[in-house]
Amino acid sequence: MPNKPRPENPARAIRIEDELWERAKAGARRLDITVSEFARQAIAEHVQRQEKP
């Protein structure tokens, strides 16, 4: 999975607790995706739930 910068998807930085980061890495590994993609999917799902009336 290449991880090269793209204008439509700029690099971001977040602070996250070690335990949560390790759990995210494990979840991403199970799905065979990057932690970035795992986090992107989780954030998108959360935002979508929040936007529903």
C-alpha cells in the first residue's frame, strides 16, 4: 500500500493515547489496511452517525 502525498488527501497529525493507537494498529492489521485508512474509516462512520437526525 503506497503512502505518498496527494493534494486531495494531505498529511495530518493527531495526538492519541498509546493504548488506543495499539488497538488501532491491531484493527488495521486484521483488515490488512493502513492505520491511516482504519482511522479515516472510523472518523467517516462517526461523522455520518452524528449527521443523522
